[in-house]
Amino acid sequence: MSASGEGVVGLAEVIRQVRRELARAREDGADDGVRFAVRQVSLEFAVQVHQAGDGRAGLRIGVLTADVGGGVSRDRTHRIQVELGPEDGAGGMLRVGREDFEDPDRY
């Protein structure tokens, strides 16, 4: 759970998980002869603007949950997209696969 609200996964946590998955893919491909350059990662989120009957409004970014309860409320859901350009530790393009592979035409 994130600090942004119960049942909501925040943007920072989603990016952290994407980072972990990219690192795992890099490790899994370390012995493979085929490498992939990760040029861009696109994330799309549902953004929900919620206004309750008492006039309070809120904004949640990430995976949304539904709250059950009485009262009047209005929700509007919008989509936003975040583009990430993954880099390795030296600031270069992230590559998934063996580092010493030289022959892209081999396959």
C-alpha cells in the first residue's frame, strides 16, 4: 500500500516496480545471445477526481479502488500517460541481455 490512500498504488511505487522488473529482465537475459535496447517505457494511469457531497475534492493517481458508503459523490476519471527513458548506471541506454554479444545478424 502507498501513503497516498488505502487501496491506491501511487506513481512512485509503480515506477519503482517498473524499475525492478527492468532489472530482473536484464538479469534474466544476461546469458542470452539476443539483446534488446529499452528505448522507452510508457505507463498509462487512470486519474480520478472525486468530489463528495460536502464539497471536498481529491485526486488519486494510479490504480483506483472503489469505496462503498452512503452519501452523494461524483467521480470523473481521466487518463494520463508517463513516458520514461530508462538509462543504465552510466547514463547510457538500458540494454537487456548479454553485454558481450557482438553479432546482431547471427539470428
